Amino acid sequence: MAALKVYNFMGIRKYAVIFSALLLTVSAWSLYSQGLVLGLDFSGGTQIEVGYDSPADVGALREKLENSGFKNPVVVHFGSETDVLIRLQGEPDQKLAEQMVEVLKTDGQEIDLRRVDFVGPQIGEELREDGGLGMLAALAVVMLYVAVRFQLKFSVGAVLALAHDVIITLGIFSLARFEFDLTVLAAILAVVGYSLNDTIVVSDRIRENFRKIRKASPIEVINESLSQTLWRTINTSATTMLVLLALFFIGGELIHNFAIALMIGVGIGTYSSIYVAATVMLALNVDREDLLETVEGELVDDLP
């Protein structure tokens, strides 16, 4: 069996810190200065679903609505090319929905009004607040879980890695002016789960190697652990990306931003599980003694 090639991941951790600090600074600046482009789910507005007898040209429909005085309408296919979903931000208005339907009928095509939904600003604000609280609760539970399963220094690294991933993903959405709606929020929470799973796999190997490799420095142990899990990490990320690319290209416009958020999150999460969590552990001076059990005030090695 060929010997494992150990890569010196931690040898460039200072550059990784600079890279992460740069991404976090730009993301925080964008979120503070221009915020997110909130979708109708969070800002409130009117949403209608209509059906056509033949495939509809959403670009022409969007232009037609804009020329009729409707500001920034979102027009996308919904399910099939004959089903169209139209979203208009602002105060919910039944008359506005009726006017949109009348405009769509002016080209002589028969349309079937399937559904009209209204989201009030108060509901949107509640969704925004509940989503933020849900994110904080998830991070708190993650920190507790990792602290119980591993050790406090591991939990600090895991939570900072998750916060790193979330902030950068949100920052890219802010910079690119992608719309942030409930599907994107779901993607962000999925990123938390994906990144946590990756970090736990790496942490488990680091803990195991700290106990097995007795005469090695923490940097050497972490480098070997990361090298042992490298191909597992790459294979998992690559296969996940293939699925997300399929969703992006053939999944329809409604889940484009969902797929984009997950692709960004998976990429950043793979990077953070290698560099951010492990770098934080080193900064907190993690060593073998942190992982030994204590019996009657004495450290006990549970491995021969």
C-alpha cells in the first residue's frame, strides 16, 4: 500500500487568513452599504400565476408590463413553458393584480388566471426576523453539539467556519445584486449543514490522530488529518456541484438563485473546512492533552 502523501496545508495558513479577511471585509461592507435585494417574500407585494395555451415568452411579457407602468416586474416560468409566475414588489393591491391580467390579455392570447397571492410588509418583516433568529439558533446548537462531541476549541473553530461561509455567501449575493428570497434562505441553511458535516469529518480525524500520533506537533497532526480526508472532501464537493449545476441549467428560473447560493456555499464551505476551522484550532493552541479524558484529576489516554 502506497504511503499517504501529506500536504503542508497549514504552511500557507497565513495567506488563507488574509484571503478570508479580505472576503469577509468586502462582504460586510457590501451588506452594510447596500444590503440585500430582498424578494417579495421579505419585502411584501403581489404575485400572480397565469397559464397560456402555448409557450410564453417571459422576456416579452416582462417588457410589456414595464411599458405599461409596472416597476421592475419579475416574470419567470413556473413548472412549464406555458405557466408564468409574475411578482411585483410594493403594497399588495387587488386592483393592481387585475390591471396586470388585463395588460397580459391585450395581445389577444387567452390566459388562465390560476392564483393571486398577497404578501404584506408586516409578514415579510416577520419572515426576515424569524429567518435571522433561526440562523443564530442553528449556530448556537452547532457550537453546543461540537463542544460536547469533541472539545470547546473544536466548537469555536466549527462555528467561526460556519459564520465565515454564511457571511461570504450573503456578501456575494449583495455584491452581485441577486434576489434574496425564501429559497435562498433555505439554501443558506443547507450550506450550514453541508459545511458542518465536512468540518465534523475533518475534526473527527484530527481528534483520532492526536491520540494516535504521540510524537508530532499539532501542525503535523492537522496536516496529516487534512491529507487523509482530502479526497473524500473533493469527491463530495465535486458530486454535489454536478447536481447543483444540473439544477441551475435545467431546474428553471425559480430555483436559479437557490442553486447559485448552494454552489457558492459548497465552494466556500470546502475551503473553510480545510483552512478556517483548523487555523482557529491552532490559534487556540489545541494539543493532545485537550482530547485526553480526565479521571480523578489525572489525564488518561484511552488508546494504547
